[in-house]
Amino acid sequence: MRDKAMNYNARIEWSAGGQLADDQNISIEKEGLRLGREFLLYADLAYLRPVNHRVILTKMDQSAVIISMLGFSFDGFWEELISCFGKCTMDCLFMEEEKLMDCEGEYALPPSSVADAETGRGRIMLYEDAVCVLPESSHAVRIPLCYTSEIRLNGYMLQLRMRTGELYTVGKMGYDTHPFAERCEKQAAKTKKARAGMLTGITPQPLFPEKGLFRTKQGDEYWLSAYGDGRCAVELFTGDAAATYLYQFDNRKLFTFRLEEAMEAVGSHREIIFLPDEQIAEKPLYRMAVHRSEAVRFLRSCSAGRIIHNTGHTEKLAEFLGS
């Protein structure tokens, strides 16, 4: 990120309240835009659209901010805005692995609990262990290759189907389409093999017979779980202060898939799983992270509290699980 924000002069119109202000100073910064005296966080943006030399920013509450009268600065403003919004989005997806390919292409995203199905063009990136889709909206997604059930090139579109049934499609990347597909399949197989080997080296405990990983590169940190009837207890082995996290669910298979995906999604930022909503709301990057992960939202919705490691922990755990 550059050291100094670029300044622009433009007209700003706020749909909520009908405010209109000419010749306002705008700067594009790391976490959002400074619009005159107001600051608009990227975390509050749902869509960004260039329309007839205007930039329309639709917020999460569906109100809009319209930026116009940029003159010859329009193209530079839009490119810088999309670049900074994209960098902030990649930060909230916690992309720490090596990037192998970065392409421009088409995408089709399945519906989620916060958005309808979406199609468009955007950046499509292949990392060591994931495919990232970066649209001009709040619906960016990190697709973990280790949890794909099928990867198939259909014409010029690559289909990535997850164990839970969601289908992500990316493609029409020009000459990069076939190399992208080939490397994607190769990385998926490599990642699955690596994680299987790491799991073999983890010894379950009597109270927690199931085991799982965070990111593939974090092989020395893991989690264990135990199940009861519609209930699950999860213990993190990360070197942090210990606690057992409790969950309730209806469908064990779906819950297990989402639990594994959520743990992989957050990587080393595990507090996102258990922080209360009011604390998440205070952290823009964490708000963005939760909004962009169906698995994390699902796991948080199943939370049933936690048990601190102290006297009576074993008895409380047994009581919760019904054993």
C-alpha cells in the first residue's frame, strides 16, 4: 500500500437524507474513503459500480453514495479505488500463502445466506491451497481446494464443486484458462495429500476423538472435537489460553463440513470464531471476514458457549455432550 493517499475533488451525493455537496475532497485510504468530513469503510460497502462517469457505492444497508464530477481523474480514481478495496478484501480473507496465478475472468458464485447467486467479471487467483474470486462487491470468496469434491473444466469454464454441494465456476481467462485449470487440479491433489499426512501425525485424546487442521501451512496447530446428540465440543491446540467451544446443530454431516471449512478459513485468526457479535462489529476487517465466509457464519450461528479449563471442566463437558 502506498505511503500517501491520493486526493481527488468531486461531487458527493448521499441517498440517505438526500445530501449533496460539490467540490469535496476525497482520499482513498487503506480501510476506506474519506469523503469530505465523512469516512466510509470498505467493510460497509456491498457493491462498487462505475456508471456514466459516476461511481456508485451501495452500502450494506442499501443506501448509496454517488461520486461524480471527477473529470479527467475518473479512470485513475476508479482504478485506485478498486485496487485498495481489493487489497483490503484480500487482507480479510487472510491470504498468506503463495500466489501462483492472477488472472482476469468470468465467475459464477452460488447463493449464500447473505447474497443471491452472482455472476460477472473480476480477478481470479490461484494460491497454493485455494482459488480466490475478487469481484467488485462484498462477495469475494476463498475456495479451499482441500474441500473440493470435484474440479472439472467444461469448455472454457472451470467448475469447483464443494463437499456441501455448492458450485463455483471461473473461467474465460484467455490463454490462462487451461493452465489455470491444470494447476488448480494439481494443487488440489497436493493439498489434500499434505493435509492427510498431517492429520495422521495428530493423536486424538480420550475426550476428543475427532481431529482437524487450520491452514495447511499451520501443521503444528490443530483442533480436536467430540460429539453428542446434536452437540459438538471443540478444543483448539494452538498454544493460546485454553477453552472448549460448544456447538449445537441439526445435521451432523453438514455441521462437520462447515466446522472444518470455518477452521481452515480463519487460519491463525481464530478469535473470529468465538468473539461475540458486538466485538466483531467493532473490527472492520473481522466484519468483512465473517461476511465473506458462509462456513464461519454457520459455525458462529451454532455457538452454544464455552467451558473454561478449570475445576469441573470434565464434568461440564460430559454433561453438555450427554455422556
